[in-house]
Amino acid sequence: MNSESIRSDDSYSDVILAKMQKKKRPKNQEFVGFKEKKKEFKQQKRKWEEEKAMNKIRKKMEAEQKAKEEEDLKKSQREKFGRSWTVSIALPGSIVENAQSDEEKTNLSGYIARAATVFCVDEIIVFDELKSITRNEDKEFVNLAVGKRRNGCIMLAKILQYLDCPQYLRKSLFPQQPDLKFAGALHPLNAPHHLRSDVWNDYREGVVRNIAVKDGKGSYVDIGLQKDCQIDKHLLPGVKVTVKIDPNSKEAKRKYIGEAVAPSAPRTEQGQYWGYKTRLVTCLSEVFSGCPYDGGYDITVGTSERGDNVDTYSFPSPFKHLLIVFGGVKGLEAALEADEKLTATDPKQLFDSYLNTCPEQGSATIRTEEALWISLSALRPKISASQKSSAST
């Protein structure tokens, strides 16, 4: 065999060996490459998941920070523009019993409502000093006055509620009844929440309409405008609700968008006077025990001709919730004597201050509705001075 054939055989073997190595080598490389890619993919996937979790945490923190900033802004606005303090008055329902006719009783009730609105009273409490009303098992008030067509306490409370209600809601909330027969002829209160249809306000009073809505959607509310407002909650039809309207929906064609808020929100957030709430109680002691505010009334004032001179009086400290109590024809002494829950022997013991708001009076008697205007006029600058001193500090 010559050298050329040997070389050719060697070259043939080298070619075969090279082909075999070439076939085996890619398999090992492909396998190693797949493992590396899989490892890289897992690492990349883990990195993506970590980034996704971090983004989620960051968005949550940003949302919490934004909510905190909004709450701080609202708080600062409330402190700057809102009014946290309140003024309440309490008077006996027996004062309307002295009127000779239902029409006179209605006019007297309207006189009281006008005074409360003019002086921005937030709550009116009507208490029974004659033991003429009680509550049944459903906590509804029952008239105990024998032989009388109406009860003065119940009638006064109903008229006060009726007058505080915006005119566009009265038909829905107050059906025809004897106690309100002459109430429609009373002078309107023209309170800030008695808005006309051509006046825009961020807040409005409304009544929930009986319109079916989809699950998860809020009720429609009649707010006295040409379009209804859909709120964020589902409420029973016929319920009265205070609505805060989204300004961005002002130009909406079909409906306004809003949220149901507390009746006190216009006062606490923007400082708007938003009318008074009426509370009816069966005795003088319930005036104090049934206080709707946390912590109760921190300053209580009783009015009497036997009290201290109001001219020299000033509030001892800025108050949160002020209560001013008026007596009837026989004074607060009669209400104290009729209340079995009270152990005090003198009305003066019930109050932080006991004031004569009309010293050197010319008439032997001052009627309760007259004392209401006189007292609120005398105390108004003192209230204002007390709250200004609180704001300055």
C-alpha cells in the first residue's frame, strides 16, 4: 500500500471522526445553553416579580401619601374655613299652649324658628315641663294631654322641622297634617341651605328617589335641580340626605355625581350655616343626657331674671358645644320640679352659668319667645369673642 492511500485513509478517518465530534458537540452545547437560558429566564422572571412587587408597594405608599395629603388639606381647610363649635337652645313646648288658636301657635313657632336661624343656632331642643308626652315601645311620642286636640311640644317640634326643611323637599317629607295646617303661610327662613334651582352650592339637601339601580351603584337623590344626583351609597327611598356634589359633574347632561355626607359637613368643612336640628324630649334632664355631640355640652347657660347680669359675663374658655336653656311661663323652676330624675333644689345648680340677659327690664314678665331674641342678641358678641380668642391661640 502506497503512502498516498494511507494518507487518504487517514484523512477519511479524520473526516469521519470530525463528523462524529461535530454531531456530539452541538448536543452538549445546546443542552448547556438551554440550562443557562432557563436559569437566566428564572432570574429575569424573579427580577420582574420583585420589580412588580416594588411598584405595587410604591403605588400603595403613593396612594397613602396622597390620601394623607388630601386629609391634611381638608383638615387645614376645616381649621381655616370650617366651624367645629355649635350653639344649642332648649325651651319648653308649653309656651305655645298659651296661644288662643292653632294659627297663633303656628305664628309663635315661626317666630322661634326665625330667631334660631338669624343667630345661626345649630340645635333646638323642645322639652316637656308639664308631663304631657311620653314614648311608646316604638319610641314614638304619645300625647297624654286629655281633652286637647294637639300637644304643644309635638306641634312646636313639627313646625320647627317643617320650616328648616328646604321648600322643594317639603311635599315629599311632610304629608298633610293638622299641626302644619297654617305652616305654609309663615315667613320663610331664607337659610343658606334653602337653595333655589338657579343657585349652585357644593352641598344640597335631598331626598332619595324610588328608582331602581344596578348592584354596586348608589341611589338617585332629588336635590331640587333639573337633574338628579347619583350618590355613592344605596339608601332607602324617601330618606333625607345631605349631598356633596362633584363640581366636575356640574356640566353633565344626564345626572350629577355626588356623595352622601353628614348634615354637619357644610359647617365643619366650609363654615356654612346649615340650619338647625330639632330634638324633642320628655323632660328637662333629657336635654342634657340626650346630647348628640361627643363629650356633651361643655358650657351650659340657664336664663332667668334671678340670674347674674349678662353685661359683666364672659365665657370662661372657648367652647365646643354651648347650650342655652330657657324656661316657660313659670320659669325653669317649674321644669325642675316636674322632673323626677333631677335632685337639684335650685335651677342654678344645673348650669355652669345662670344669667339675667335683660337686666333692668321694664315689663314684669318677658315671654320666652322674646327672651330668646334678647338673650341671643346679648350673647352673640360674647360667643364671637370667645371663638376668636381660640383661633388666635
